[in-house]
Amino acid sequence: MSFLGKKFPAPVAKPFAPFLVAGLVVMYGVNSFQTMMMNSEEFKNDPRNPNAKTVKPADKH
């Protein structure tokens, strides 16, 4: 007895492969574009940028 019902021998991975590859290509492209924008002159000093150089306050002793 199966809780999922009757099994059908339908191919799943083979028809889905182009969509998986396209998704990976799009994710790589978006990541490259985000990295390029974070390192550009326009956004280099933006405080929201995780790669921005932070100025440490001087110690007062």
C-alpha cells in the first residue's frame, strides 16, 4: 500500500533540466551584476554597501 498513490514512470529530471540550467545562469548573472555595482564608483561609499570602507572612530584615552 502506498500513501502517495500509483507510481507512473514519467521522466521528471530530463524535461526539467533546461529550466534548472537557465535558473543557474540567471543567478550567476545577477550575482555578477550585483558585485560589479557594489564595486563601482557610484556605490563604493554607500553605507548600505557591505564592501564599503567604514571609518573607525578615534579612541579617546
